[in-house]
Amino acid sequence: MSDSFDVNIDSEVVLVLSTFSDLATAETCARFLVEARTAACVQIDGPVRSIYQWKGNIEVDEECRLLIKTSPESLEGCVAALKKQHPYELPEIVVLHAHASAAYASWVNEQTIGK
């Protein structure tokens, strides 16, 4: 197997999770992030059922979840763009740092920072 598929500490990608109330809004935001090159790829899952406490009430909603892939260098811009596009009063923005194959991390970097 080629070295480009080895997973190592130098091959970091960042995953950002967020939820939206409907598919159309989620897709609009996903397209915006990719077109702005703050995300290399965005996957939309759903519907997912969210159960949470909000303003003293237990809420149950169907939502669409975005899994946003970006580079460490583009994370700040990605989160800023996500906040700007998000319609929720308090959007879910969860950031996970992950290791990836060198080839995939290189592609993410190419898409988001051009190198």
C-alpha cells in the first residue's frame, strides 16, 4: 500500500457538526460553505430525531445534520460562515479534530486553502 493512504498525525482534518430544521436550509448552507471554499465536502444526514431541553421545555424535532469537512487552517472561516448562514438562535456547532489518510487530508487542504 502506498504511503498516501497511511494515517498519521500529520494528516489532520476537522469535522464540524451542525443541525438544521429542514433539508432545503441544510443544503443551502452546505452549498454556501463549499462554494466559499471554507469546506471541502459537506454530507447531509437525516432526518435525525433530536430530543433536547430548550427554555424549560423538552423538545422533540426532526432535523438534518451536516457533517462538514474542513482543514485546520480554514476552521475559523468555516465556523464564521456557518454562524452567518444558520437560522437557529443557538446553532449546534461541534468541532472534532480527526486523523485521515494523507491523500484525503491533502484533498481537503487543496479544496479549502489551495495547497
